[in-house]
Amino acid sequence: MLRSIVIVFSKFASVGLICASFSLSSNFLLLKYMDTPLILTYVVVYFTSIFLSFFLNSHFTFQSKKNLRNGSLYYLIYFSSMMLGVILLYTYENTFDFQKWIYPFMVIPCTMSWNFMFSIKFLRR
């Protein structure tokens, strides 16, 4: 059982690395060089990367169907995670004095744990 979870988590983390690379580089470029609003940028990039994540995790990690039910569950899981990320971003921005492009990196440990915990519960065959 534990070995199975470790294997699934490693696949999930690999897909997460791909999606996080897309998301963080997009956030970095938009926030640092285009000076877009922090929360709006985070939300738009997050929703875009969810589609990529759903497709890759459905295929490689959970071998689940790419249907409306699973897609809806996936978006709900990631939407709740995004809301957690928004709360953390707001808290970090009002607590620390870093450049704003750094904050999205700081939410990763919490949102990744959240996403895995709920994805494995609802999407695993």
C-alpha cells in the first residue's frame, strides 16, 4: 500500500513539476516584467495550468477517464487549492516585504499537498 502511494505520488509530483514550471515561469514573466496584478495573474495562470495538469495526471498518474465528471472534480479540487493559495498570497504579501513574483513559489508546499490528498481520494481508479 505505502509503495503504491509513493509511486503514485512520484508520478503526481513529476506532472506537478511540469505544470509548476509552466505556472511559475508565466507568473514570473507576467508579474516581474509586465507588472500585472498579483491575484488576477495567479488566478488566470492557475486555471490555465489546471487543464494541462488534468490531462497529464489523468493519463500518466491515475489512468482515469478524461470525462466531464473527472474534469469537474479535478477543477473543484484545484479551485479549492487555488483559494487556499489566494489566502496564503494575501497573507504573505501583507506580512513579508519580498518582490511579488516570489510569493507564488511560497504557496507550492501547501497547495501541492492539498491537491494530492484530494486527487488520490477522488480520481484514483
